[in-house]
Amino acid sequence: MSTVVTTRTALLRARAAMDGTVAVVMTMGALHEGHLSLVHRARELADHVILTDFVNPLQFGPNEDFDAYPRDLASDVAQVEGLVDLVFAPSVEEMYPLMPPPVTVSAGRLGTVLEGARRPGHYDGVVTVVTKLLQLTRPHFAVFGQKDAQQLAIIRALVFSLDIPASIEAVPIAREDSGLARSSRNVYLSDEGRERALLLSRTIAAVSAAAPSASGILSALETARRSAPEGVEWDYAFAVDPGTFEEITPEHRGEVLVVLAARVEGVRLLDAAVAVATER
Ligand code: PAF
């Protein structure tokens, strides 16, 4: 049985008893295959794996789904049985004895563009909880998915900027057979919604087919933006420079990060991919 702890004191005690290397997988619960792929990578990397399971209120806006966010600790623990050493599942009061916390961490400029522009404060909330969880678990490795590509870039910038001695490991997006990127929020979609949501993964496929042409990538995204079927509302579909998160031009050469966000049946879905542009 994986041990479940709910207090910071118990976590620190259990962490101190771990010999060898430690990898952490941070989640907000509602585990699915995507999270399990992170856990499997963590097991390859380290002697011990800690899974954190905490729906972080600081990263939800006032009109977002914090209260409705799916929570099922018993199912989460059953899914990681035999795969992780420890599950840390604190309450909000345990993580934030003072609310709002008197000091938080800022995600900086990267936290204010794209997803951050649509969800003000979201990435500040993410980096605040990620910093706390890195302090509490002191991992050698912290494993994150590539679906929220902006979150991954910000967390890399966080450990670099604050000299946090953890190696950030990225795991490719886990997809359903249909191509839909796995997400805890997929449970909100009807069958029809799932079909509509395939616009995102089809756009990723169209962009991959257009690479390595920078203008091909841009026109695949333009076509996708114009061709959203009824019931799909694009938030953004951009090709950006992975260093600056600014939109690329047809002259761009090198890595391109494709970031997509769309709303289907009121559910906000993300997808992402990395391409390389070597020609116009
Ligand atoms: O990606 C997530 O699930 C969350 O943003 C994280 C990293 C667990 C922080 O709450």
C-alpha cells in the first residue's frame, strides 16, 4: 500500500527517511493515464517517487471551476498503488495556514502572456504551490507534462531563477486513441464534445505536416482558427518562440512551440507541440 500523508510534518518525516534519489510528480488529483505516464517516468529516474495530490485554490480565478474540480483521493491512491512510495494529499488549510498567503511567488512576464493573459494570476498561483512542494519534497527530479507547455517553461524558469536544485523532466502529452490530449477536465465532455475537441489534435497534426516551413505552420494555424466547427471556441492557436513566447514570423528559424487553447461545451482544453522551422 502506498503511504498517504496529509500534513507537512508527516511528509517531511517520510522524506527524511528516504535514501537515494527522489522524484516528485505534482498533480491536482483526478488521475488519468497522462498522470500515470509521469509516474512511470519518475520511477525510471529515481529510487523513490512522491505524488502530490492537491487542488490548489491559488491558481483558480474567481469564475473558474475550483469548487467543481473533480476530486477522488481513494481512486487516485488506488491508481498509483505499487507505483509510488508516498502520496501527499493536504487540505487547503494545511498548505496555506494563512489565506491569502502573506508572501507568494511571481511567474514574471512569462506568466502574463497567452494562458496567463486569459487567466490573470494563474501562473503566480502555480509557481507558489510548486515552490512550496519543491521545498517540502526536496526532489532530485520533478516530472511535468508537456500539455501545459507554458507552465513547463515557467517552472523551468522558476528553478533557474531561484536556484532550486531540482532537475525538471518533461514527459510528452498522453493521448486517447482518438488523439484527444488526456486531461482531468475531459470528464466534463459529452461524446459530441469529445468529437468536437478533436479540432485541437487535428490542428497539431496539420502543423506537424507543415513543418519545417515556418509560413506553412502559420498558415495551418490560420486555417484552423477560421475553420472551428460550431461548438468550438478558440481562445488562441499560436506558434511562438519557446524562449520569449512571442509569435513567430515566417522568417523564424529553430524551435517553435505550438500552443492551443479552446473551449468546448464550456470546458477549456489545451494542446501543444514542438516543431522545428528550417525554411520559409
Ligand atoms: O499541472 C497541474 O496539475 C498543476 O498546475 C500543478 C503543477 C500540480 C500545480 O498545482
